[in-house]
Amino acid sequence: MDWPVTFEKNRIQKVLESSNVKLSTVISNVFDVSGRKLLNRLIEKGYVDVKDVEERIHGRMASKKQQISDSLFDTINDHQLFLIPSHGVILNIWNVLLPKLNKELMSYCRNIKKKFNYSSQYLELKKDTAAVIIAEIGVDMSRFPTSQHLASWAGVCPGNKESAGKRYSTRTVKGSPHIKSAMCEAAWAVSRCRNKWLAAKYWSLAARRGKKKALVAISHRMLRII
């Protein structure tokens, strides 16, 4: 569950790009030690000169001194100076909070693993995917009369639009977006595995119906197995 951190980093990067600061084209990770030092200096002064770059870069970045200086050659306005540290504060909060949340979530999953068996001879799910499924549908399956009802609720089954004997679009029904995306991700991972029945089924369907429809079909099958 790292998407909040990624979201805030993308927001900061978007502000930098809008102010024509192209630091990410030179440094692979803007949020490492050197990158943060440069960002902090940029917020303090509103610009960064060559001397500031020399004092704040380390190791192999020394050879990119001029390129880094050129990428920071612009001045950001007051509004952008307000946005960057604001997102930085939220980013720091998430960096502290996320490990605690993940630890609590994994502890909860371990406690109910005996009730919710997300591994079998046909299917193995990673902990993150299993956690999403548990969070969305819980461990009490009695609320769903059949596995087909569960698949329909999750939105991984084809639609059934028919009128006067004529069948129309079979696009998937609306369902839970979180479990749907998790199952599609798991289905794609399974399709890349060797010696798996579901992988063979995926490529068989993909050849006839296309990869997207095959992905939903395998998601449907995996959820019914669960």
C-alpha cells in the first residue's frame, strides 16, 4: 500500500515540471538525499546556482554538476513555493504512517489466514492482493449465495444485455473498483507464470478473444476459486 507516497511524489514532480524545473531528467530519483537537499535549497531561495549544486550533490552525481545546474535554471513563483513544501509535509507523514499501517494490516491478515485460505494448488496470491480482497469482501462468504454472485458483485463477469432476442454489449458490469483492479493485476501475474493451468487458459482465450477479455475472464475464474 504505497500509493499515497507515490501520489504525493507525483504532485511535487508536477509542480516542478510546471515551473520548468527538469531535475528528474538528470537525477533518477528526485527524492533521495541529494535530490531533497536541492529541493530544500530551491524552496529557501527560489532558485539554485552552481555553488549550491556543488555543496549538495554526492558521489557519482558530481560528474553531472553542470547538467543538474541547467535543469534547475528557472525561478518558481510564490504559489509553487507554497505547494512544494505543503506536499512535502504530507509525504513525510505518509512515510512515517505507512509502515505502521502495513504492519497492522499484515498482523490482521495472519490472524484470519486460517479462515480465509488465499492459497491453493491452483492459485497463489501475494499478501497485498489478499489484503485487498479481505478488506473488500471480508471472510464471511455466506453473504454471497454462489461464487457467481461474488464475481458479479466484484464486476469481473460479462454483462447480459438482451432485448427482443437480440444480444447487445457484454461489457463487464460495474463493481468494486478496488477488488477488480487487484484481481486483474493478479490475473496478469498468473498469465506470466510457467506450468500453470490458468496461464495456459489465459493464452488460449487471448488468441481467440483478445488479451483484455482474457484478463477479465481469468480474473473471474480466480475470484470464483477463492
